[in-house]
Amino acid sequence: MTKKDNRWWISLVALVCQTTSLVLLLRYSRTVDSEIYLSSTAVVTAEFLKGIVCIFLVWLENDRSINRVILVIDEEIYNKPHDTMRLARLSGLYAIQNNILFIVLSYLNTATYQVTYQSKILTTALFSVFILNKKIEKRQWFSLFMLAIGVALVTWSTSDESNKRLTAQNQATWLQQMMGFCAVFVSAVISGFTGVYFEKILKTEPTSV
């Protein structure tokens, strides 16, 4: 196995661990018996930390020179207003998506969320066809169709299970689950669009971190 392959596998494992731990911790933080924090505050804090990390990476890329970092920021942000606005719109969509994630994990359990959120693969494929003009083979369309069926079955089984308990529990539980499903599908659409549009930006215009 080459060094490049090792880095690829390490990145993949790190991404899986990060995604899984994020969902589990978010779900726990939204269901624990304590005062619930504002989701918007958490999103803003996360974006602020991402900004610090990005500046740190730019600093490393430019021989740890503060002056070069300032020049890069000036060149990439202030001297490219069109690209900056495109990325700002994407950032806004990502912020909306992250806020929706808090709503979803307040109403759905972790396993249901993880399965239904895979519908973003379908939305990503559709946006790739319309925005990037990618061609998808028949077997890939079949796989996407099976994925859609799987997500629909999970959604239906969870909803049906809640309906059976309506006589014993509050109807609010069922309504909350429906809100959770609607939110996760909206999030999947946003995720698909932002991912594809960001890929288009990177392909058409080389952009610094």
C-alpha cells in the first residue's frame, strides 16, 4: 500500500469517526435532561472555530508568515468579490443545514436519522446531472432507486410504529417525528445542492482554503 493510499484510508476513517461522533453527541445534547442550548449559538461557534482553523492552515501554507496571510486574505476575499459572494451564499446554506440538523436530532433517534439522511446521495446525483452535466449509468440509477426505497421503508415503518402508539401516547410525538422527517429531507436537498455547487466552483476557479 502506497503512502497516498494510507493517507486516503486515514482520512476516510477519520471522517467516519467524526460524522458518527457528531451525530451521537448532538443527539445526546438535545435529549439530556438539562437546559437546552440555542442551536444558532452552537452553529455560529462552530463556524468561528472553522475560520480560525482555516487561517491557521493558510499560515502554515505561507511559511508561517502573518504578512503573507494578510496578502492571501486580501487577494482571495477583497479582490474577488464575485467568488466571495458565491461562497458566502454557500456558507449561508451550510449554516441553514447545520441548524436543521439540530431540529432533526431533537425529534428523531440517531439510527433513523443516519438512514434517512442517506437520501442526500440521491439528491447529490440529481444535482450532478443538472448542474455538472454528469452522466449516470443505468446500474447507478438502479442503486439510487433501491436507496430511495430503503429510506422510504424506514420512514414508513417508523411512522407506522408511532401511529400504533397514538392511543397510549400524546399525538405530539407523531407530529414531532413528521417534522423530523421533513427536516431531514430538506437537509438532504441542501446538502446535495451545496456539495455539487461547491465542486463546480472548485473546478471553474482555483480557490485558497
